[in-house]
Amino acid sequence: SAYDNLIENNNKRIKILEQMAENLYKEWFVRFRFPGHESTPLENGIPKGWKEEKLSAVFEIKYGKDHKNIEEGLIPIFGSGGIMRYGNKALCSEESVLIPRKGSLNNVMYYKGDFWTVDTMFYTKMKIKHCAKYTYFTLSKVDLVGLNSGASIPSMTTDILYHLKMIVPDESTLIAFDKQIDLLFAEKDRLELQNQNLIKQRDLLLPRLMSGKLAV
């Protein structure tokens, strides 16, 4: 129960961090209350210096690959539902937005570090610096299910994604947002790693408790 309490407490803190990041995004890019907004005029409904771009100008889409021959390891392997398992090889080692190709189309994810995606999941290589986290939050607001191209299984195509448009802020605003969000994401990653270790320790101790080998 002590392990479970720690895990539950960490999960609550993770939710708070996620909400803080979400609120910051809305404040800056929905309400346009970003640093310096008082002196930034609007042009065509968006702050001066910001642009509307197709996603093809923001990132390059890459296909995931089969993971069956990858041995067990510490590198997360993502499917459209989230982390499927951990392997010993990385398909990408960069900051990336992960977009489902089949299945749970609205389950857009962000990851920084070594990872692998299976063939039901796209990953992206950013063309604009400091834009990955902003792109993740922006795409999370898009109803990708409504753009479904599949008949029986919900499906997404590169053509559909590349023709979507989004507002891209100026570089200084992207850098400032990236720095603030990075602090929240780093703390979230630390808590998630701590939970993984707590779960492993708990699951190692539980059989010994049940068998009486470990005294309470």
C-alpha cells in the first residue's frame, strides 16, 4: 500500500503538471496573452509576425516500423494507443510529435529522446526549431477522427495531415514557450520514471510477501 500511495500521489502531480502546461498554451495561443502581447498588433486576426502554415512546412512525416524482432530493452515502443513495450533499438532520437496512422487517431503524443514507433503510428521530424511542443498542443486540439480516411479501421494519411494548416508564432515566442513547457515536461518525465521504478519494486516484493518469505 505504501508503494501504491506513492504511485497515486505521483499520478496526481502529473495531472497537475499536464493541466499547467495546457493552461499556459491556452493563455498564450488561444487568448493571445503571450509575453509582449500588449505591444503586438493583430493582422488578419493573428499577432503581427505570426504566420499560417501548412503542416508540410512545419514537419516531415515518417512511418513507423515493425517491432517483432526487437529485443527487450529500455527504449519505449509506441503504438497508436501509447507505449506497447520497451526495446533495445531506437527508430528516432529527436524531439517528435507522434500521430496515429490507424486506430485511436486523436491520441497525438509528444516524446523527446530515443523511441520507436510501430507501423500504426507516424512520427515527425520538425522543420521549425522550438516548435515540437507547440505543434503537439495544437494538433491535440484537432479532431483527426473527423478526417478519417478508413472504411472499417480509422485511418490517417500523410496527404491529409500535410494539407492541414496551423498558426506558427514568431521565433522568440516559440523559444519562450518551449523553455517554460520544458520545465513542466521534465518534472512530468521524472515522476513517470519514478512510478515505473516503484511499480517494478512493488511487483518484485509482492510474491515474496504472499509466500511468506518476506516478513511484514
